Amino acid sequence: MAKMIFVNLPVSDLARSTAFYQAIGGEKNPQFCDDTASCMVFSETIYVMLLTHDKYRQFTPKKIADAKATSQVLICLSADSRDAVDDMVGKAQGAGGGADPGPKQDYGFMYGRSFEDPDGHHWEVMWMDVAAATAAQSATAAA
């Protein structure tokens, strides 16, 4: 069985955050949703749990960081193409997020951009041509 990843995020407005993540391609799994949490499915192995602050506090005694002012984690999703990277960042911006809080990355064989959700959580979106990256790595090692 493949390992699953659950990213748990504290959010200030559950309905707004749920709509945002649906707009960028997440599918709401109602089986794990209530008035304190929304389970957003991005693939068979990647889930984002949006939790109200009260719900999030049930899992940790630590203070919830203001993601708009403090960085605590960078989350990265892969994309199938350069266009898919641009499309997801565009969807994030159109749904109320911020586009490109970090610099765009374009190395030819790898392309990435980023966005912030309405609460300030920073997401990277990357595409990589694995064959070209492997060839570039082999050429560097041979030199």
C-alpha cells in the first residue's frame, strides 16, 4: 500500500478555505468533513485537512503561527507540465490567493512557481522533465 500524506492546516475561515482549495483542484471528501474540518483530496496519496483553529488546537498545545507573517513549512506539489504549473497558480490567484510570493524558478528541465492560500500558507508547484534532469546530472558528473 502506498503511503498517504495528510497536510493539516489551521484556517481562519473554513468555508473560504474549502472554496479556495476546490478552485485549485482539490476534491472535498464529505466523509471526513464537518463544521470544524474539510478534507481536500489532491490524489490517491495526498490529502489536505483544513481545520478551524479550535479543531487544530486539539492536536497541539503550541501557538498557531500566523502564516502571513511567519514561515514554518513549504509544501510542494508536482505538476504534469509547465502550463499546469501556470494554471494552478492562476487558479489560486483567481480564488483569492496570492501568486508568486517566492521567485519563479526556470532551469529549462525544471519550472516552478508558488502561491499562498488566503491564510498565507505557502505552496510550491513544480514541473520537471526527469529525463533532461538526469542527462544534465550525468553530464555534470562526467566533467
